[in-house]
Amino acid sequence: MCLVYNFIRFVRAEAKNFFLLNVLLTGAAAVNAQNVSSPYSILGIGDVDTKDFGRYFATGNASIARRDYASYNFSNPASLTSLPFKTMNFDIAFRGRSSRFRSNEFDSATMPSNDFIVKRITGAFKVSDKAGFAVGLKPYSSVNYQYNADKLILDGSSSYTKFVEGSGGINQVYVSYGYMFGKHLSAGITASWLFGSVSRETVYAGNNINLLLQKNEVNRYSGGNFTGGLQYHAPAKKKWQHTIGVTFSGGTNMRGQQTVNYVEDTATVKTDNSNGTFRMPVSVSMGYSATLNNAFVFSGEANYYNWPYQKLNLNRSFTNPSARFSAGMEYSKKVQYRDRSTGATTILAERYYLGWGVSAENSYMHIKNKSVWDYSTSVGAGYNLSRSLSVYSGLEYGKKGSLNYGQIRENYLQFIVGLTLKDIWIGPKYTRKYD
């Protein structure tokens, strides 16, 4: 008990220093933002990111059972009922990533490859004491790679260069609704539409054989998806409050349309069109969180994605069920404020938070008959600059892929920077009809 008490005192003393250090580190990382090349995005619909790049990025994205007064939680729509009544919550998150790649074919790692993109835009609001809504847009998967190789002609005396570049990805636009049943049980649903295209451009060039041929492939995909969620938060005891969360996700397979153009010099010599589908998973997630003294939060989560088997355009590679496990802890400093919407004398509101977490995930793609595992650890912090504006940031370091399995190993450092705008939505004249 003495050790825990000393730890709590240490965290409280170092909170502000940690937040300032975290902001400086993420700001320094943002300076070198360029385009990243991800070799794993060459397969399927690209790199599918199961993490939510918001507040819970800091705690390993263990968020299924999280409920916070001033933060929107995309992972579980049931958490919308925790937002304050009549307050609009607009959130935008940016993500930067720096990666180095290594394979058994090369003695050293590649030079750093960097990018910086918008990862989520969301508007959430609670129109009654029991119901909340959210709408948003976020990437579901991303494709970004480049490589070239020299090939020999069959006679062995001539060669040509093959240059391949891939881009695109799948986007997700969604609408969420959450409702409170009684005092401790919330339910919610998120309806999503997935859409986008995956492009690949291949150029064959050879000066000594007068070769210049370009192959352009575009795969367009679209399909629906839904996620249902529940959260039960037990009554607060003297020290502890417990929350359990579950989600279930499923939907239609994405319909695909492929167009292939062959261009010689500047003239199109052939065009092919075909239809197909990319089968999507059914998933289930479970999470648990415990809050100590309304300040320390300990959370854990397990996710299972039942991807159906389908071959990929690489030898001994296919889609397969995947899983993600994450855990984290957070310290939240709260102070007393006057509630502008209700006129109450004071309410307990968050001033800042600090978080740390770990995560382990295997990709939906099996490469050379082996899972591609991704292990990471993360830290982060958030600060309320005013009642209407808060900022947050986080850092994550991870390793993806294994040289022992003949895979490409990626060492990466990624960071997020985000801000949340909060303000009174509309007055009682319009909102009372929802009560």
C-alpha cells in the first residue's frame, strides 16, 4: 500500500512536466512529415487500422469499456451517453508516422519513411439526458508503396526495369446513436459505409530494347457495415467504479469493380473490366475498466476479427482471422467548474490526463503461411485549455513482422495530435422535444 501511495504522489507531481515533454516530442516528430511506403499494403485492401486515433491512443486503445465526460469514444457507440447534455463535441485528429524496414535480403534497415495525415473528423452531441448522436469520417485502410526491380529477358543479354507504385485506400463514413436504459446500462449502434479505391501503376521500361509499357489497375470497393455496443457501469463505491463493455460488428462484403488499362507510349492499347467482392469480417470485442478515486483508470480489451479465407496475390499469402489485445492505465486530474448549460454551482471537470499502454495484434494477412504480428507501447496526454477547447497528443513505438519468418520487419514511431472543440448546441426550446 505504501508503494501505491508513493506512486500516486509521484504521478501527480510530474503530470504537468510530462504533458509538456510529450507535446514537444510530438511537435518535433511532425517537422519531417513526408510520404510513407508500406510494403504490407500491397496485399488485399491495404493496411487495415483497428485503432482509434483519439484520447485512447495513449492507453493502447483499450477503449471498449471507457466512458469519459469530455471525450468521444468511437470504439463503442454506447459511450455516447456519457457526453454532457446539449454540448457539441467536434474532434479532429492528425497522425504522423516514421518507419524503417528491413528484410533478410538486406544487411541494414532502409532510410526513414514518413507521412502525416488526418486520421479522424467527428462531430458528437447529446440531445437529451439519455440519447447522443455522432457523425464522422475516418480511413479504414490505406495503400502506399513503391518498389522497382531489374528483370532479365529470356535470352539473358538484355534487361528491363519494372517500377510499381500503389496508392489509395478505403474510407469509412459513419453515424452513431447511443441510448441510456436506466442508470447503469447503455446501448448504441454505428452504421457505416465503406468506400474507396486501390490503385496500382506498373511501368516496364528498357532503353536497349525500346520498351515503355504502363499497366494501370484500379479496384473500386463499397459496402455497408454496422457495430452494436453495450456498456454497464456499476454504481460508484467509496474508491472503485467498474465498467464492462462489449461490441459486435458485421456487414456486407464489399463489392469490387476492377479496371485495367495498358498504355504504350501515350496510347491505350487495351482495357479490361471485371467485377468481384472482397469478403469482410465479423468481429466481437470485450473490455473492462476500473476507476480508482475518480482519477486512476485501469483498462483492458480483447478483439477478435473473423476474416474469411481468401487468397492474396502473393505466394503462400491469404486472409485469416486476427486478434488484438491491449491494456493501459490513465491518470486524470479533475477540478471544480461552473456548469454553463444547467446553471449548477459547480461540476467536477477534467483539467488534464496522462496515459500509458501496450498492444499486440496480428494482421488479417498471413504472409508465407505465418501471422504478421505487431507489438507496440504508447504514452500520451491531454489538456483542457478552456471549457471550449482541449488538446491531446501521444507517441507509439512498435515492431511489425518477423525476420525469422522471412517477412519484412517494420520498426515505427507514430504520433497523434488532436483538438476538441466543445460548445452549447441549441437551447431548451428545441431540445426539450427529445426529453
